[in-house]
Amino acid sequence: QVHVVESGGGLVQAGGSLRLSCTAPGHTFVANAMGWFRQAPGQERECVAAISWFGGQPSYTDSVKGRFTISRDNDRNTLYLQMNSLKPEDTAVYYCAIGPRYGIVVDTTVPRIAEYGNWGQGTQVTVSS
């Protein structure tokens, strides 16, 4: 069973930045689409951003466009989420997940959560006002 490990969360003031990282010890996901998801208390898990297996044009949910950037370093087998201009409503547990093998992301819409799996424990992001 493949598990991913997220890191980089923390407490930050509104307007601040954080960079999340995701790895999969003992496993390579260079041939998979990858995504970042988040879940706030009492809310459903949502896709924040996703990227195709080869990189290319990512997709973002509307609320983070222009503020968040997803990227991948296949040489390091690492997925990143750079989060700038953070808002209190970004507070949530952030998860990365592995998508379809050779999966391609369409930049006009975020993928369905059901297409992704191998969830990690997540990393808490808290943005204070």
C-alpha cells in the first residue's frame, strides 16, 4: 500500500505564505497525475489543484487561482503547493493524493476526488486574521 507524506503546514497570518511538500517514501509517482486537496471542519474535501503526470498546465479551484501554484519535481519525486496571499478561509487540513497513471489534467476544471487515492495524514494550515 502506497502512502504519501505531506509537510509544510503551520500557522500563518493572513497575507502570508506557506509551501507544502508531498513525497511517497519507497514509491515513485512520476507517471501519475497528482493533486492537492483540503478539508475544513464540517466541510467536504475539495480539490485545490492538480497537475498532469508530465507537468503542463495545472488546474485550480476558483478560490485559489492567482494565489496558489502546484508544481512537481519528478527527479525528487516531490509535489509542491506554493500558497501566497493566504486568507482565513484557506484554513484546512491539506492532503496530497495520487491520481491516474499517465493522467492528464484539464486546466478548465479540477478533477473528481474519486479519481485520486493513497491519502496521507494531511498537514494542517491555519491562517489567522
